[in-house]
Amino acid sequence: MADPEVRKEDRHVRLDRWAVLLERDPRQIIGLLSPSWAGEDKRGPLFSSPSAIDVAWDDPILRVMGLKSRARDDVKAFFGLSDAELDRIVAGSWRVRLRPAWQVAARIRNVGDPRAERLVVVGVTAIILILVAVIQWLR
């Protein structure tokens, strides 16, 4: 669950700022980090490109707003994220080590307001169900 100490409005503004920073150069390649459940010795970057956390840290406005460091715990606390939400934004795997900045920004926006993403999932599910029903009816 997200950090209850960060007000909903502050969280929204901070996440939106982070997404905007990434959207400034949507083709920039963002290096992903190991997931939070990986051991401490395996939590480093998976690739040498700057991570989404580096992009946030490089912004003086986010630092003035209170972003203390690049450490995961500080980033989680500042943006009001849970481990799962932070992993959704910044983590990769041995197969996916890089993402374009626009994809990371979309993940930030979906974490900040998951309603749009849920609507897409519901819409796609409805279309699949309708197609299956039509195919069954035509048989």
C-alpha cells in the first residue's frame, strides 16, 4: 500500500511532475533496476542508462519539494509508493533491461491513476467475450 503520510494531492502532483520529465524526451532509453524483492547485493541497475529515479533526482524542483536522495526508500516515501508500485515503474528483469521514457511515464501515470488502465482492460475483455459469443453463435 502507498505511504499514508503523503497527501493524495501531493502524490498526484509529484507523480505527474516525474512523468512530465520523462515525456520531455520520450525516446530516451531508461535503464531499469532490479526489483525490490531481489537481494540487496542484486539491487543495482540492469543497464548503464540513467534510471527513472535518476531522471527524478536530476530535477531541482523535485529535490526542493523534498526528494532526499536516489535511494529506493527515499523515492518511495517522497512519491507515496508501495514496493509493488515502485517496482512497476522502475524495475525490469534479465530479459527487459531498458524501456523508452514514454513507457515509463505511462507506468507512472497508471500507478498514479489506475482508472484509465482498468477501463482498457475491461474494454478489451468485453471485446473478446463478444467475439467469442459471435463465433459460437455462427457455428
